[in-house]
Amino acid sequence: MAVAEPWQTAEIPGPKKALVITKPEVVAAMIKRAKHPILIVGHRAAETELGDKKLIDYMIDFASKANIPVVATAHMISEFSKRDHKPAGFMPAVDIGNRLVDSEWMGIDGKGPHDLALFVGLPYYMEWAILSGLKHFALNLKTITLDNVYHPHASWSFANISVKDWMENLKLIMEKFEEGGR
Amino acid sequence: MNRKGVNVKIDELKTDVGLIKNLQLSIGKLIEETWAEPIGPTPFPSLTALREWDMKILQRYKPFYMPYCDVCCLCTFGKCDLTGNKRGACGINMSAQQSRIVLLACCIGTATHIGHARHLVEHLIEKFGRRCPIDVGGINVKVEAPITRLICGVKPETLGDLEEVLDYAETQLTHLLSVTHTGQEGSNIDFESKVFHAGMIDHIGLEVADIAQIAAYGFPKADPEAPLVDLGYGTINVEKPVILCIGHNVVPSVGIIDYMKENGFDGEIEVCGLCCTAHDITRYYKRGKIIGPISWQLRFIRSGVPDVVVLDEQCIRADSFYEAQNIKAPVIVASEKNCMGLPNRTNDPADAIVEDLVSGKTPGALILDPEKVGEVAVKVALKVAPLRKKFKAIPEVDEVIQKAKECRQCVDCRRACPQDLQIPEAMKAAAQGTLAKLADLYELCVGCGRCEHACPVGLPVHSFIVKAGEKKLKQETYKVRAGRGAIQDVEIRNVGSPIVLGEIPGVVAVVGCSNYPKGGVEVAEICTEFANRRYIVVTSGCSAMSAAMYKNEEGKTPYEIFTGEFTSGCLVNVGSCVANSHIAGAAIKIANIFAKRNLRANYEEIADYILNRVGAVGVAWGAYSQKAAAIASGFWRLGVPVIVGPHGIKYRRMLLGRTDREEDWYVYDARTGEKVYVGPAPEHLFYTAETKEEAMVMIAKLCMRPNDTMKGRAIKLTHYIDLHKRLYGTMPEDIHLFVRTIADVPVTMKDEIVKILEEKGWKETVIPDPTLLPRMIRKRKE
């Protein structure tokens, strides 16, 4: 198993650390296996450039292909609207975190509790903290971060990888959904 | 009020009855009751006296824990792995451990304020006497200490009266700290209740400290027209000797200013400050100058401008002594709480200390006598300035470019940076001869210096950023209104009704430290936005400074644009951190002065009033400290929600409401005893916003209260919807939760909103006389 270090040096995790995604196919497989996944997109997705596109563009593409409901945090709803995409919901990052620890919450679309939450584009330390809350108190939930930095509190995370590798990984994940979603 | 420690000694007394010799009489306390208001149910409340109130709040605003550490390492059973809410060797689980850590943080913050208050009160009693009256606003402020009156049930009239109040606070703090010992409290919710108690006790410390210094030092007394004072590096005359004071306790700074004035040096020397001491310097001395918030420490010391650095207490960088040595500026430490390893020279002659500091024989001295600090600092500044010639620790441009070429692009600086700033890219550009990218980081940098300690080559990265941003630094010339202290009773009378009815859309208190996610300009933008919208905007501490560090097209700073009167559309700087007490005090006084609710030891009723009727929200956009945690906790118990910036998530616990749980949002109608749904108003009690835009929308939302009149609610909804549309680009999806009757709907948006209400299956409800307290029901339901 690959070893990874938290992106922010001092954010040392505890005994239970995220498994490192070395093969993007694993992410695709986990999503396909999940009964009710959810994708949470933070404001940095609209600031982060991936080649000639923004991270949010990748996420819209990904969510559409994988048929995953999206929650936009902060003021990100405006960025989705600009791109003619209506997410399943928008709410503050701590609010969605708080709902995900509630095993009785019926989900952003009312279709039942989520069993897999994917995070991307939050400030590192916010995502770190929310993933910690979920690790400790949402015991039936698996979490994956799609950021290019290692998040020890997720169930699965990329290591600290370059933007180029990140783009390739995201594309590979999306390819797995090109033929008809989950 | 009460008198403590009365001692009578009679050597010899001849009377008709007989001769008395060597009579000694000691009385512990004299009770002198002059306050007619009846005592309420909870004078000097114990740890559990307000527990039921806390449980009501916590039932609605449940904790969401985000552990910062997976283990507990506080005793030798440990470390214990608490992952997944497991229990450790002592039996504690992760939820309780997190709330225990929050309590510990709040105890640290509370201890700091109470310690500060105790030092001030003791010093001021020594200087001005126990009977020095507490006058914080003359005839304009009859309720001089609303927090103390509310919590303790006493009415302090003199400095001596404050001792008993501090005795109580210190006792409570000791009990609270003991709660965090292994094998004490086991319930997270009870820990949370004690967090509230710590916060409430903290507010006593704040109030005592500020009213004592206002009364004794003659700070502005509830003055809406407190003077506009200088702020910013650019306001300092670098041709003069400069004394820099850092910290929060103004006593040594007062010693400096007094000595300077008494010895004819007023105007010869620049006295300036960083952090809250700076506020209090300008409250005492109009020529005093504020350099900026806490994050300006490294950049200003390294600039070489200060000739003497005086450290008092709180929020001082632990390496400030070493930083001052790098610019050859002698250091005077003036607080027992912060001795920096320096020799205690308190009892040495001032001139001997001056000689040693000027000659460099010793780089610093601990002096615990504030008058002596004043004499030594002034004499040293005058002698050292011509020798130092503003020796600085910031490299020249050529040096930055040369050194930047040593950068290995290892990215360790960026990984150490709390802001995740793109330092490696900027270093690469600098190595190629352009500092523009480094300059771009200047305003985003929080000045922590972690980048330098992470750099394997030892590059002074922060200094590079400051050099690149030097032009901006030198252009920092702003005006801030000196901290005015309390809010006048008449101001409360004037705004009480429109606040409670909702016609003034809210009171926004922008307070706290400078750990901002994207620079201090966001604070100025938040203040300006809400003052323009005719909210009451109040500031304090470092945020009050950041609010000033912005100019409009006419070159005016916000304090020059908005009134300093506590009224609709104002920008009111109350002062330093301890002046936050006046913000809590204003909320309390609305209940007391406007609504005529009894104040005395009547905490629960007043907090219930504030939670349900006073549309106030605290915003600590850059909160970093344990003190900030304690201050926030005091506001929570009082029913005032607090928003923190994204770094505030590191407080590791939020108190969040759930709009989807209808059952959480019922109150009693005090008129009928009926339970009435009032919607999520306010939705959260402690909440982290990810971006400024999110915070602004949430501020408007959290100002809504169940008691709003229809007109008031329509006004509040107008602001909420307008901000939501502008910043989110859409209509809010929860609008139906805040409309109680059709008359709540803003007229200009009626068609649009009515359509949404129909789609959501909205039903009309009544507007109650809201309370969470069954005892407040006037007529019980049959």
C-alpha cells in the first residue's frame, strides 16, 4: 500500500488513515458499487484551473456521467448556474457534513441515506475537518476525496499528485462512466 | 455595594462606660444595599444553575464535532485511540473528548481575560483608590455594568466593588477547569453546558477589565464622536524615535505616555501599538497610533522602524524578542505572564537599566513596574534611535532575487502555509527578477512565518513577501475611530423598538482576530455592505482595525463614511477585545432599558429575550485564539449566533440547527401557552462560513427572529433575498421557512415569492410572543 503525507504538513492524522488511490479504476468501482453516492463541491473548484478548464467543469461532467447528485457549498451555486447545471442542492459545507453524520437523514434528494460521499474543492483545512467528523461519527459512510492532495481522514484519497496526474486520473475515472453511468 | 475586608483598630478609647485598649475588629464583608431592583433567580450562578437553559439551546443547536486529533493524550493511561467514537481507558468517548477540549480552550480564554481584569483592577486600585467611581458614560449610561448586574446581581459603583465580582469569576473558572480533569464529566452535552458557563464568566472578565480602565484612565465614555485616530505603517514618522507596544494590557503603555508628557517629550516620540494594546493607547492618547492587527507583528518589527519594543500580555508572538534583537531594538517585557526569559530588573534604578539596554549589554529586561517601564522606554528610545538608524531585517530587492535562486521548489513552504499560498511559484518568478507574484501574496499572508521555518535552505520567505509588498505597507494610512466603550442608554432607547420589531434589520458585530482566509479587506467589505444596508455594525479588536484598512474612491475610510452613533447605518468601534463586553451589554440593555425586563440576576429570561427578539449576530472572520472561543461561548448562552471564517472550523465543533427538523423550531406563545412553529430563526448558533459571500448571506439570515413584526420580517427578507440573488445568483430555496404570513413577504417580490410558497405547500402561522421558558407564559392553555 502506498504511503502518503497530508498536504498541510502539520495535519497529522490518527491511527486510521485514508487508503491511497493508486488506480483511479478503484474510485470508479466504488462509486458503481455505492447505492446512493453524493458529490460535494467547494468553492475552490471554480478557482482551480485544470488545463483550459476549471475543476468545476470536470465535476459537472463527472457528476452527469456518473449520475451522482451534487451539493454545491458556499456560493458555488452561482458557478453551477453559469454553466447551466442545476445541482441537487446547495448548502454550507458544515451543514452537509452535519447532515451526513445523521444516519436517518434521507439524503439531498430524499431517496435515502447516502453511503458514499465524494468531496472536492473545499479549502484543505475545512475538508480535513469535515472528513474527520465523518470518519468518527458517520460510521456507515465511506468518503472519497477527489482533490489532488492527501486527506488522511477520508476513506480513500489521492496522494499529493501533480495537476497533470490529477487531470489524467479524473479523466480515467470519467471514462469508466462514459457508457451509461452507474 | 458591598465592602470587603473592613478592619478597625483602636489603641485606646475613653468613654463614659469605660476604657477600651487595643481593640481590633475585622469584618469580612459589609452589605450595603442601595439597589432597589428585586433580585432575580440566579445571582452568582453555579456551574449548573443555568443548565436547563443550556439544554434548551443545545436541543435545538446540536454539536457537530470535527475532531482535530483522533487520540487523547491527557493522562498516562493514554494515548487512547478514540477513532469512531470509541471510548478510552478512562471511559470517555470522542464526542465528550471534543467538548472537553473546547471547554479547556474556553477556560484558557476566560482565564486570560479574568487575569487581565484582575491585574488592571489591582493596579488601578493602587493608583486611584478603591473608591474610584465607575463612570463609563456619565448621565448617559446608568446601566454601567449590564453583564455583571445580569449574572451576579450586584451593581458595582467603585473599583473596589469589582473585586468581589472577580472573586466569583475566579472561583467559577477553577471549578470549570477542574471539570476537564480525567474522570470528571462524561457527557458531551454537559461539557457543552459548561462551555457556555465558561463563556458567560469570560464576559464578566471582559466587562470588569474595560469599565475599570475606562473609569480610571478616562477613555472615551460611550462617546459616539470618539476621535478619529491614525492607523497604518504609513502614519508613523520614521524620523522620530519609535516605541512599539504589543499585546492587550495597556498599563505599561500608559506609563510610557505619562512619562513622555510629564517630561516634555510629547510629540518627540512616536508611540504606536499592535493588537488590542494599540486600541487602548489611542483611547488614552490621541497622538497614539495603531500599526495594525496581530498579523502585522513580524512585518513591522522587521521593517526596523521600532526603536524599543514593549511587550505586555496576550497575542504576542513568542519569538518577538528574537525578532527585535535582529533589528537591534531593545525589548522591555512588562507582564508577569510573559517574561521571555529576561532578567527581572524591576528593582534596579531606571538609569542603570537604560544604560544596559542602550549599550547592548543586555538586549532586554523584565520590568514589572509600569511607571519604570515608561521612564526606561522613553529614555532608551531617545538614545537608541540615533544609534540604530532604523536597522532593518528586510532584504533589498537585489538580495531577494539572488536568494530566491537558492529555492529548491520543494514546496515545503506552501505545505506549511495555513493559506496554502502559491509561494513556490512566486519564488520562481522572483528568481527570474520579478517580485510581482510575491507582492500578490502580501495582503493574503497572515504573517505566521511558518514558511521560513519550513524552508530547508533557510530563506526568509516572509521578509521576501514584505519586501515585495513594501509599497503597499508604506501606503497604509487610515483613520479608525478610537474605541468608544459602552453604548449610551438613550441610544438603546432609540433603537430598541426598531431592532426588536425587526425594522432595523439587525446588529452585526464584526469582531475578533486577523486569521482571515483572503486578507482583511473582506472585513471592510462586510462592514461596508451591512452599514450601507442600514444595519447597526459594531466592531472591536483586530477586526475593527481591518475594517479601517480600506478607502473608497474619495479616499475615505469606512469610519469616516459611517456614523459612530449606535444607530441604523453606523460603524461603531467599541474598542479592544475586552470592549466586546459592550456589545453583549447592548443586547442585554435592549431587554432591560427598552423592554423593561428585570436585569438583576435574571440571566435566563434575558437570554430568552435576546434569542427570540434581538436580531444580533457576531462575525469573527479571523478568529484564531482561545479568547475568541470564550467570547463566542458567552454570546451563545446569551442567544446570539456567531459566524466564524473558514479557519474557525479548527475550533472543531459547530452548533448547528436543522431546518429539516420542524420539531426543533417551536416556541411557546407567552400570551396563550400554545406551542407555535416559528421557523429556523436563527438557524445556527455557531457556524463556519467557507467564503465571504456565504458569510454575508448567512449574516442577513441569522438576523431573523421569531418576534419580528411583519414589516420587520419583510425588511429582513428583502436583504436576505437581495444578497442571495446577488452573491448566489438565485432565489433562496428556504424562503418558505421564514414567511409566517403573506404580510411578511416583501411587496416588490410578492409575485415571485407567492409562487414559491404555493410550490412548497406553505401554510400560514401566527406570530407569537415567543419564549422557550414555560414560566414566562402569562395564560396557560386549559
